[in-house]
Amino acid sequence: MSNMINSITHSKIFNNHLKRVINDDAFAAKTVVTCSVLKDVFAYTVRYKTTMDNEKIPEKRRPFVAAMDMASGIVTAIAQIVVGFAIASPKIQNKLWNAIFKNAQFKNIGIAKKSFATILALVGSGVITERILVPLLATPLAEKMEKKFFKKTEDGKTHYPLSKYLHLSKKPDSMKTFIKKADEKY
């Protein structure tokens, strides 16, 4: 494990990225926003898969609930990238910094500005998208997605988009070995 981490931390791409994050406030903020978006994409994918498999949700309503999960994930990802990257831009950051901290005295203004840019981009993109944009856009999008992509098969079951990739019926041997070892250990 340490060899893998060591090879990553000593790689050229990792070190170039790290230098850029240290030297460029906007890039640092965009990196944090991108990580947040990737986390949300994973979370919404899990929610979508869970909805597909949830027999407690009536079959009649399940396609819309799944479409809502998918639409919310799509809107969240796109809106967070757009809003977060806009807030992280140096032009917006300078205007906001000057409006809020015009007469403030900081010992190390560079660190304060970088922290401000990163926090504002992350919080701003999260609050604006998840509390304002997603509720407005996801429901109409989910209705359209349900009609277009969630079709009934001949046997009356609903075909869920991406179900081929999310319903893994057979675990790979390496996963079986991992689970067996974990079960033995604990």
C-alpha cells in the first residue's frame, strides 16, 4: 500500500497539480468544487440504484422516483460545476473580496484570499444549486426523463436506464476473496 501511495505522491502529474493548487486560488477552488461534484455523482448513482431495487416503493411510482434521483444528480453536477467555477473565477473573487473585506487587515492576505476563494466556491455552489436550482429544475426534467427513458418491457417490468451497469449480478472472484477474508477477520 505504501508503495502505491509513494508512487502517486512522487508522480509528475500529482506534483504539478499540487504546485498549481498552491499557486492558483481559482484552480484550488475549482479542484475542491470538482471533488464535491464527484462525491455527489457517486451519491446520486447509489440513490438511483437503491430506488431501482427498492420493492417498498410501488412499481407504479418507482420509475418516477428513480428518474427524480437521476435528474437531481444531473442538475446538481452541472449546476455545481457552472456556479462553482463562476464563483472561483479571479474576477468574481476580487469583486467579492473587495466588497466584503475592503478595510480588513490580514497578516497573510494570500492565505486568507485562497481560503476565501475555496470556501466561497464550495459553499456557494452547494447552497445555490442544491437549495435553489435543483428543486426548480429536477422535477420537470424527471417527468420528461420518465416518459422518454423508463419504458415497460413486454413482461410488464420497467426498464431502467443504466441498469445493465448498476445491477451486478455476479461479483468478480477478487471481490469474493476480499469479502471472504474480511468475514474471517471480523
